[in-house]
Amino acid sequence: MLERLGTEGGRPDLAGGMTTRIESSPTIGIETTEWDEHLASKSSNFRSQTRRWERRLKREQELRFRLASDPERLGEDMDTFLRLHHER
């Protein structure tokens, strides 16, 4: 089940299912595209927890980040997201 999946310019058929309900998706306003700047705007507790989880993931898993910003790759990116979600 995909919940809160945006439909603006998206692909509602990615999961091979059907739409049962449409509602607004929650959004988070981010003032910067730089991760360190974003973290700097958060509380000390948030920064500490975020960095702790990041260190743990780097130590225990193969952690990589890639910004999914190319509309032409949306289908491939969603396939990857769904595969990783299913594998967890």
C-alpha cells in the first residue's frame, strides 16, 4: 500500500494497484538544498540523533544518497524505492 504518494506529475500506476482514496500529502518546507545547512536549522537533539543514525548506517550498511530530481527517471527511482522498501 502506498500512502501519501504525490500524484502531481507522478505515476499512479507504479505499484500496479488501484486508487482507493486521494488526500493531500504532508509536506516539509526545506529552506536549503544543502544537508549541513538544513541540519544546522534543527535542534541539537535532532542533529545528534540524525548524525548517530547516519554513522550507524555507514558502519553497518552500504549507505549512499542520490537526489531523485530527474522526471525522466521517476519510474526507475520509484521501482528502486519500492524494491528497497519491500526488502526491508
